[in-house]
Amino acid sequence: RVLLVGPGLDLAPRTAFLEAGPPESYQPWAVIDALLALGMSRVDDLEVVGADINPRVVEHLRRRRSSAPTLTLMSEIRDSETVSLSNEYREYFAQLGSAIGDAAENPRAPGGHLHKTIRVRADVARALHAETLDIVTSRLDAPAFDLVVATNILPYFDDVGLMLAVTNIAGMLAPDGVFVHNEARPVMFELTAA
């Protein structure tokens, strides 16, 4: 079981890709792809909950469960006179999404950018659930989560809000579960230790 706190709705993934497709919540699909590709889960044994404070995001995710999306990915960086894409980056881009659907690369992407679309499989889309959640004031009444991901939301909270959010996350995390975040304030280390 995986909880994504604040997956949001982006015009482009938060990984240096360009806005090339319609708005989408990319984080759930990237996390599902990574878990499946690494063999950490099977699609028939995976439940991912996208929990967001914004009801429009929640409704979007709920629609995606029954209507699997086609993701549009285009790299922000490209080969140029001063930049040469590494083979590792090209391999990463080529493999991205392969565990969740069928990819179609576009060799004629504008300006030499890497570009592809990924049609997410229906069985993968059914692994995604959505719930409305204000992580500062509440928790989901659900079984504990093995993985909680909260990126690009915790920096917006003051220290008290951060403490409340982390307390709620800890209350939803399974024993030996993993909490992944990108909050760098020193107080975060004290909170997670506690």
C-alpha cells in the first residue's frame, strides 16, 4: 500500500520535462512504474492512494481509475552544441513508463527533445485510488501504508503545520514503512526521529 500526499495536477512532470500534453497527475504513474519495474510489487497486489486537499485533483484521479490516461513526456534538455545527452539518460527515458503501459516514441520531436507517449494499461489504472485529505488536520481511516511519499508539499508548512503533517503521516505508516520526502529543514530530522 502506497500513499501519495499531494500528488497535484501538473502541466508537466516535475522531472525537467516540458509541458507537451494536457494537465495530468504524473507522480502516481511514476511511482507505480518504479515499483513495478523494480519488482517491489505486482500490479495485482498494489494499491496506491493519491490524497490531495484539492477536490479537482481528487476527481481527476478518480476519473483516471476508470479511464486510463495517455501520458505525454518530452525532455526539457536536448542534444545541442553545448549539451550531449548521456546514454544513461537516454536509457532512463526509454525505460520510463514501460512497466505501466505501452510507449510510443516520437523520433521527430521538436528541437531534438526526447519525446514519447505512454498509454497506461487499464489494470494499472485500477491500482490507483483517490481521497480528499488535508494532511495537517486529518488522516485517512484506512489500513497502514508501506510507503508514503510527500514531495513538494512540506516546505509550504510552518514548523507547527509540519509537525502536525508528519504526526498524521506517522499515524498512517506501517511498522517498518518508508516515508519519502524532500523537506530539508533541521526540524524535520527531529520530528522523524521522534
